[in-house]
Amino acid sequence: MKDLFDPLSEEELDWLDDFLLYRIDEDSYVEGMDEGVLNVSELDGLLTAVVSGPVLVPPSQWMPQVWGNFQPAWKDEQEVEMVMSLMMRHMNSIAALLMQQPDDFEPMFEESVVDGKTYTIVDEWCEGYIRGVALTADQWELDTIETKILLAPIKAFQGEQTFVTDENFNEQEIENIRLAIAPNAREIHAHWLARRSGDAPTATVKRSEPKIGRNDPCHCGSGKKFKKCCLH
């Protein structure tokens, strides 16, 4: 049996990815039902938020988010142990990387190849991350400007109401927002780690740089003015 801190191999990630998707019988789906987490990218986002937030979130709290309305029909006890072990190992490896080598952390985005060109898909990861935030939303200080700025690139690609569209942003602006996701995720973890460790005051953290103004460039990286971007 592998150590619970061993990163998953490519084969294990592929197996878990298939399990998450094919656990749902298409005939049992009804519009409006929560499909839960459907791939490893979304799981990676969820677990990154779980280990990065203000409070400890036990598996009994985040696991239901993985399944949504579709609890797996387990084949046997061995399959249960396999899935739980893989998810716990992946969560632990994310936490260890963010704690020990935060600069090496990168979200597990998906890629799609169309006509020979590779495109990075961030939507599922962002969806998973916001699922994780929602578990303890009352602790995340979501109304503070600091939190809004840090979460802005992630929320930009999350959900059906995403404001990142070709109508609102050009290709380079969209890419700039996408590139801000990873460093902001690392900063969020560092922020709450310091708060949990007592290395930072319990009051809302004050930013060392001047307060962002409505006409200043938005911190999400889009290049747009704040009033035209994350303020909305």
C-alpha cells in the first residue's frame, strides 16, 4: 500500500478521472441535479481550496461535494478503499506541495487539442475551487476587497455566469486572467496559512501597497480598469 502522501501516478490519475465521469448513469440524470465532480481537474480545484482555506475541512464535509446527487454504486469494498485512498493521497500531496514548495504548485488544468493547436481549459478547475470555498464560505471573508481580488481570476472562469467572454475581453486579456489563477491560488494558501499559524493578525490583513482605485488596473491581470472588471 502506498504512503498517503505519495503523489498520484499518471495511471492512477487516469483511472480516477474515468471513475468520476462514468459513475453516473446517463439514464438517471435529471435536469437540475448536481452531478458533483466529473473529472480530476475539478477534483484538484476542490481539494486545493479545501487545504488552502481558513479552517480545516474534514473528508466527511468535502466528500459529498464530489458525488453531488450521484453517490457511486460501489462494486466492492476494494473499490471504495481504492477511490478514497487516491483522493486522500491527492489532497495530501497538494497540501504538502503548497506548504513545502509553493512556487512549484500548478493547478491541474485540462488541455484540448483542436486542429493541431493545444488549448488550456481552466473552467473545471475553477468550478471545483469555488465548490471548495463554498464549504466554509462564512469563514473566507468573501466581502473583503483582498479576498475579492485574489478570487477574481478563479471566479472569472467559474460557472455559467462567467464574465470572461469574447464580448468582454480580447484574447490577450483572457490569457492574462488565466495566468493569474496559479499565483493567486498560491497567495490564498499563504494568506490563510499565516492566519491559521498565528503569524498574521486575526483582523483583516492590510495590503502593503496603496489601496486599489476604481481607475487602477485590475489585480486579476486582465489589463482592464478595476471599475470595468472585478468590481462587477
